[in-house]
Amino acid sequence: MLNISDLDVRYGQFRAVQGVSLSIIKGETVSLIGANGAGKSTFLRAIAGALPCHQGRITFKDENITLSSASHRVQRGLALVPEGRRLFSDMTVEENLLLGKTTNRDGEWTLERIFETFPNLVKRRTAKAGNLSGGEQQATAIGRALMSNPELLILDEVSLGLSPLVVDQVYDSIEKLRQTGTTIVLVEQDLARAIAFSNRAVCMLEGRIVLDKPCAETNRDEITQAYFGLDPSQTQEAI
């Protein structure tokens, strides 16, 4: 579904993403792991078209989208839920959700289905997004992306700033998406949750991918080594 080859993304002379290659198969759930500053958000924003690529190639469903606009990528079925949710705070929940429908992609995601998937939004339908709790904002941001009927959903920092209870609720909703066959890429700082929820774990360090393994073939120790760039002998001390 998605193939990234030798991707390089820069801020001026700073190489935030350095020669990254990654392939994602339809129906996979991939957790992208790494410390702050590892390049995760930059990488995801480049995939979504929010940042230009200095070099490399991005192919989505056999189409080269490296130079395509972000709106074209959404129309093709690629949606990003950005870090910080990025809702329109003066618009209602329903108005924010309807923005996702402007792509006119065919699919099963409607307002009614969003409210069935995120029941905590039902009573907040006419509330302004700026007055929502963190969990309600995250649900609205995910719902807005789903309204475009994506085939690949990218979630950046899905649990950031949320209470454990709300995180559980959000992941319950994401699990429903996974069961429908939606391909999912998510940034998750909780290593245990990432391993338990995903098919693959991809760890970035200083703009590069340093680990890419099926979750069934890795463990917390190996991911921690990659996360901190440690030798195996140093891992226990870091934990």
C-alpha cells in the first residue's frame, strides 16, 4: 500500500529524516516509536504531504505521490491525524467532522457512524471544539480523518496528554478500525501498548530507522535498545 524509498526531509540544513525506506502492506498496524526529536512527526507529515521531501520517493497504491499536494493524498485515501489534533476551535464538533467529507470519497464513514464509534461525542455534537476535553478532541480529530474514508490512517501521538482511561477508550475505537481492514500507522510512546496493539514495531533514532520488526519477533528490551541507541549490556540500566 505504501512504499517509501530513501526519504530525506530537511529544515534548512538540518536533516530531520535521513535516508529512510519503509514499506507497509495493506491491513497492517504499525507502531512508530522513538524519543522526542527522533524525526517521527516530520516523517509522518512528509508522507501526508504537509512537508516537502528533499530527496526520495513516496508511492501510495502504486502511484508516485512524492510531489503531490496534501489534498490529493487525502483524495487518494491517505489521512493524517496530526499531533495536537489541530481542530478548528470556533467550529462545532459536527462542523469539524464534516470538513473530512469534502474529499467526496466513497465509503461507509458517515456522521452517524462516527457518533456510534465515539459515543462520547454524541452529547457534544453542537459544542465548539475549543471547549472539549482532551479525549473528546482526539475523538473528533480521528473522526474528521475517518470522514474522508481513508485506506491508510496515520495517527501522530494518539495518546499524548490523555488519561489512561481515555487512552483505553481511544484504542478501543482504533481496534474497531483495524477489524475493518484499515491500514494504520501510529506514534506511540507506551512500548507495552505498542507491542500489544501492532503487527510491526518501527523505531526511529536521530532521523533514521534503527529497528523494523514484527512485534511477535521482538520485545521490550530490544525496542529499548533501539530507542536509546544502546548496546544490549546498557539496556537494563536505561530501563
